[in-house]
Amino acid sequence: MRVTIKIIGGLIHQVGFSEREMDIPDGLSLKELLASIRLDEGSPRIVTRNGKYITPEEKLADGDRIVVCHLYSGG
């Protein structure tokens, strides 16, 4: 299976890339994918799959586009 993962903002420095296509095994969860790219589990973030929110336990599908972004706040 192949997915695309895009990292936005300061998290790029943590994982070492901004966008990458990855071959992953069938049945991999979002949590497992994020662990495989060494994204700190404690980092506050928003993650979407194909433009919609995804929970860490959800399984990924071929062709998914995952976007990970730090939480931002301001006025």
C-alpha cells in the first residue's frame, strides 16, 4: 500500500521531511505510521486523512493523503 504524508510547520524539523510517499503494510494504523516516522506522540497536533479528521486507531488505506500540523493559537 502507498500513502502520502505531509508535515507542516515545526514538526518538519522533528521528522526530517515535509512530504513523502511511503510504502506501508496493509492494516497499518495512523498511530503506527506516526511512530514509524519518529513523530513524538506527545506533540500536540491535528491530523487529517484526505481532508478529514482521523483518529490514531483508524487503519490507513491505499492512496490516503495524511497531513500533520502543529496546533497553533493566537489572536
